[in-house]
Amino acid sequence: MKKYIIERDLPAIGSAEREALKAAAQTSNKALAEIGTDIQWLESYVTADKTFCVYLAKDESLIHEHAKKSGFPANKVTEVRRMIDPTTAAG
């Protein structure tokens, strides 16, 4: 599967209460279960007005299908080509 970063514009998401985030995660998980095993949510980073979500998926169309089913926008979808971290400097 390919790795994707999904940028979602969600005004005031950074101020959301824990229960609202829990409900959002439940909604996302329900949509994922309906789609099947070719897509997986790894994690999300919440900022003031956006989330940056990391997904594995067979292809980008599944990311858009999830957005439609969950009701969460996929304003920008970017496929990850490579990863680097501090240990990359060691060769």
C-alpha cells in the first residue's frame, strides 16, 4: 500500500473537546470499516484549523471515498515518496 498525507481544513478543530475528537475518530473508523482492508488510518496531527492525517491505501481514490463517506474533507492529498529522519544523515 502507498502512504498518503491528507490535509483537511476543519475550522477550530484545535479547540475541539476530547469527546468531539472521539466522535470524529468513531465516524472515520466506521467509514474505513465500510470501505474494507485496502485503506488504513495511521495517525492525525491536529492544528488550529486543520488536521494532517497519515493513511495507507491501495490508491488515492480510496482516500477520496473515505472523505465522502466520513464527511471529512480531503482538501489536499499527497503521496509520500520517501521518508527521512535524523538517522538518514548517517548514511
